[in-house]
Amino acid sequence: MAIRVLHVATGNVGRIALSQLIEDPRFELAGLVVSSPEKVGKDAGELAGLDVVTGVAATGDLDAALAVRPDCTVYCALAETRLFEALDDVRKILAAGSNVVASSPVPLVYPWGLLPDRMIEPIEDACRAAGVSVFTTGIDPGWANDLLPFAIASTCQRVEQVRCSEIADYATYDGAPVMFDVMGFGRPVGEDLPMLFQPGILAAAWGVSLRMLARGFGFELDEITEWFEQEPAPEAFDVAAGHIPAGGVAAVRFTISGIAGGKEVLVVDHTTRLRDDLRPDWPRPAQDGGSYRVEIVGEPSYRVDVCPSSAKGDHNHAAIAAGAGRIVNAIPDVVAAPPGLRTPLDLPFNTARGVFAAALAG
């Protein structure tokens, strides 16, 4: 029997996740919630960019949508600039008796050690009371710096350091709030620092992955440090999200490091350019546009490059699709899981059972 799913938000991640929910026979789309008034009333197929009519019309009312009593809700609303509202949304959905898989809010990837108990307990209480679970993940933070390094390190006799990198050109990424408000592209270098580079934010955003890795490997981190560098545009140019003036930030690199025993043992390393020619001394991707990389120093040592591609778009589209696929494919395991906040440490390694279903049926 298909799992009845409510879907929330149709942005970059949400639109792709919605298309899978419509086309994948494992799921039945029971409802759709949007935040833009102009999308209210439109069919889910249209909002997913599909040439189908589903009969499911978008609503702006989460409470009304929950009345259909879905087995699971896919939550893809932007949370970087509305953390408390997003946490309240998730708690409300859980309290209504629906499991949740989500791409945000990121702190729920692994909240312990980051959020205070007073923010975690309402989520856990709602799960226990309704007998449901919540699983928040993506590609990075997410699969590229939790499940993938665990899989590779499982072949090692000894590990000294794990480094997880994203190396990408974001020129074609059209998420203006993330690009300009969160990452600060286009702003004067070293001035008016954006949200991402305010003290403690990097360590909070990717510390969830570092703490989860440490727990999975069986040790505790002594501290988490952060570092970033910005590179100005040599002249003005345009990208998909908007205009970058001369002297405005056009490339950034940042690292978040987990320290144990005085050593950097777990590292997340991001290099983001808006032009390929900027900072050639920074890490280069394994394919044009962008890639993910896991490097393990140990016995044996590894450098594993992951090069996502898509028939529907470039490397940025492929990376977003990977994050969407990760949460949607986790739905059956999250529905079957014991009540509570779930992480990759709790769920089966294989959360992709059934992804061949449509192809085999055809």
C-alpha cells in the first residue's frame, strides 16, 4: 500500500522532491502546502513542473492540510532565516500524528550539543506522544558528510582524519536568499559579514555533521573551530541569482574542524566560486562545475570524488536533486522507525528500496 504523504514547500529542493512523490508508486500525494499566495490553488503537477494533473491543489494553510492525516510529511521550507518558525512547524506536524522527513531546519540533523534541551524536548515529546519520527538530512550537511564517510571508513584498519569537501561553482544556482543573505556574495569583502560568517554560525551549521561523525566513530570532540576567506570579483558580472559588483565577494572558502586530542580529526571544507578562474590555488572539483570529495588519512587512505550529474540540469541541479532524493527515499524507513528524532545512526543503511519500481514497472 502506498504511503500517504503531505508535501510542504516548492522551492529548489521542494519542487524536485514533489515530482518524485507524484511519480514514485511507493507514495500517494495527499496534500501540498505552499508559502507564496500566487501558488495557492494550483495543481501539484504544475508546481512540480510535470505534465500531469494530480487533483491535489496547493494550500497555504498547514493546519488544514494536516487534516488529511498523512502518514508522513516532506518538509522542504527554507529555515535558514526562520529557524524558530520552522521548528514550530515540525513540532506541529509531529503532534498531528505525521512522521516527518525534512531538508530543514538543519540543526535537527543532529541537535544534541547544539540546541538547548528546551528546544529539543518539545520535538521529542511530540514524537513520543503521537508515535512518530522525524529525520532531517540532505546532501551537505547530510549524505556527503555522514553516510558516505562512514561507508568508506568501514574498510579501514586505522583512521587519523576524515575530510569532507564540497567544491562547486554556484553561478547557475538561482537561490537569491541563500546566495546573498546567507552566503554574502556581492557584498564588500570583509565588510557587512552575512549570516553564514557571523561567529559560531559555521560551527553550528556543520557541527551537526561533525558531532554525528564523532558519535558514529565512537569518540567525543573537544571543540569545533571555524575559518573562512572571501575573494573579490575582479570586475562586475551577473550570475543566475543576480548581480555581482566589482570588488564584491565572488568566491568563498570555509572550513569547520572537529578537534580531539589536539588534532583536526574531522573536517568539512567548502570551496564555492562564482567563476571558474577565481582562486586557482583553492581546491578544484573533479568535474567541471562541482563535485564532492571524501579524503581519509589512515590505513588504507582514500580520496573519493563524487561527481553528480543530471539529465535535467547541471551540477547544481544534480546536487539539489540528490538532497531531495535522500529525504524522499528515507520515508519508508522513517515511518517504520521507533518514535523520536532519528539520524543516519538509527536508520538502516539502505534507504533506497523501491527506487527501481517505476522503471521496472515500465
